[in-house]
Amino acid sequence: MKIAIGNDHTGLALKRAITEVLVGLGHQVQDMGTDTDTSVDYPVYGARAARAVVSGECALGIVICGTGVGIGISANKVKGVRCAICSEVYSAVLSRQHNDANMLALGSRVVAPEYAQMIVRAFVESAFDGGRHVRRVGQMHALEEGGQLE
């Protein structure tokens, strides 16, 4: 599977740890982040990775900033993205199984590299359950299109 990784300057070291585990699992990594520790703007890299996922260039995306929040929110601004901001394995798995999340956001100042590798492994190895969740993901799409839910 081809996976996009976007990061700001705070996510550089964590990107390397995540890339290591993804390559070890046999995945191809599309690096869309910065390679410098000079301060950069995380929305640029979150959007870059998100566009790669939405276009189909990459099957999934992972984005990293200090907390995961800013870059995750930025990725979610790209139509078609469902980016889960996770700091533990359970939410990462359920974001794939129940929400059909196509991106994961992590915080380099929140999650230790070894634990981030566990979260990433669980995220990429999980799949959408379908069933009752299809309707709910459809409702998310409707909201994205400006629809109303009652």
C-alpha cells in the first residue's frame, strides 16, 4: 500500500520512526513533509498529504505536528478526508473500523516514537467494517456537502 506522510518541523523525528515501521510492513511511503527542523507551517503539509489521499495517489495518509491537532484539522479541511487525531491504539483502530478514516494525525510531543509505531501499525492493519457504519459515513459526507441531518 502507498501511504502519504506529511509533517512539520516538530514531526521530523517521528516521521522517521513511522516510515521505518511502514517500510518494514512492506508499504511504500510518499514523503510529503519537511525534512528540516526549521519552523514551517503545518497546514501546508497536512493539505499536501490529504490531497494525495483524496486523489487516489495514496491509499492512506499520516500527518504529524506537535500535538497532531493542527495538522489533523488542516487535513480535514480537504474534501473527502476523514482524519482521526489519535494518541492511542484503540481510537486508531475504531477510526478505521467505524469511521472509514483515511488519514491519521499524531502528535510528536504527545506520543512516544515506539507507541506511535504501534498506533500506526494498528491503523494501517485495520479496515472499515461496513454494515451500520456505512450510513454514518454517508451522513458525514452529506455534512461535508452542506447537507442537513435530522
